[in-house]
Amino acid sequence: MNAVPQLQAIPAVAPDPVLVVRDLQKSFGGVRAVDGVSFSVQAGTMLALIGPNGAGKTTCFNMLNGQLRPDGGEVLLAGRSITGMKPRVVWRMGVGRTFQITATFTSMTVRENVQMALISHAGGIWSPFGRARDRHAEAADALLAQVGMLEQGSRACGVLAYGDLKRVELAVALANQPKLLLMDEPTAGMAPRERIALMALTADIAAAKGIAVLFTEHDMDVVFTHSDSVIVLDRGRLIAHGTAEEVRRDPNVRAVYLGSGATSGGH
């Protein structure tokens, strides 16, 4: 009897990363703020970028979303170069961002803040009068429901608790249907329980929508609990890249950061 040929399993092929950073460089007055940094972020995953003050984290972020032009290197979004493009163009191509200090319009309602972002994404012009208030109302409510803020949609942002403002800012960042979400110190100023809730929510949304998330964070509990992987910068150079546990055990990281008592991000 002839032997039945054995079928070989076809190895799974990992999807291309949403974000690819290659040899990114930036100097200020002869000081290398970012020195040959390379990494990538897959869809649906959370990558934490950490390091001591002056490590280059914010400079790196500002080059990714177009606020700073790199001196060298390349930034690819879904295979397309966005290196040196202006922030508005980068945003339209699918990069959302939240900031360490919330950036909402305090006199507008929660819903209007999200509507404004949706109108901008659609190429319209926002007006506080007339029918602009009705534009994209359903889409705005859908985003607010995702972040747990639908019931507060009619409240002015100026009267919200800080943790709720962070949720509104997340909804605004999701309005352009981002492929990549950049979060700069997303839990700064929040109580411990609020920090956990916000990052768990972000991780759930990222996984459900296939959004790649890159975030900086000073709270190591947040980093090690909610990141799929971690990269560490020191004096502009990448010194470690791996899972949270691998980075936690890395002797270089412990020497320059985890054991230093550093508690906040730098430029």
C-alpha cells in the first residue's frame, strides 16, 4: 500500500506592521535627541515607549505625527512614508493623538467636541450655529458610547471631571478612524483606578478595531499591565525592546530607568 503523503502545515504569516520607524534621528544644537531609533507596531497592539527624563520620547512622538521634521530616517504608516509630512496631513492619513494635557473646547458640549472632529475629518467647516450642531450627531454618540460618555454628551467639557475629559479626548482621537493612535502620557493627573480603567478601555478598542497604539507613560504599573511590548529610550537611543516582563528584567533598563526613581516623561 502506498504511503499517504503527509501535508506540511503552512506557517502563519504575520501581517505587516501599521507603523514602521527606521533609523529615526533628530538633533538640537548638536545634541542627538533621537539617535537611530527603529521599531514597529502591529495592528491591535499596545506598544509602550518609556525612558528617563530627556530620553527623547516626546521628540520621537513629535516626529511621528509631523510636528517635527526628522534629520534622518523614515516613518511608514501602513507601508506609506509619512516622513516629514505636516500634522494635518498625517492626521488625515490615519494617525490620532491624545496629549498629556487634555485638548478639548471647554465651552462646547461633550458631543460638540466629537462632532467638530468628525466634521473636520469629513472635510467640512465647523460652525457653532445653525445645522452644524446636527451634523454627525449619531456618529458622535456612537463614539461617546464606546468610551462610556454617552450619558454626558450634553454637558459642557468645562464642568467634567478630569478622568471624563480624558475619555472625551479619546473619542475625539478616534473620530478620524485612525490606523495608529499616539497617546502622550494618557493617564497623567488621573487617580490610580481611573488610569487602569482608561488604559483597559483603550486596549479593548484597539483590539476590536485593529488600531495600533503607541503610548508614553510614567506609571510603570500601567505600562507593565496594559502593553503588549515595551521599548526603552535613554539619551536618544533605544536600549531595550521586548515584552513587559523581558524589559522589567533587563539589567540596562533597571540601571538607567526603573532603578532610578524616574516618574515622568521628558523630551
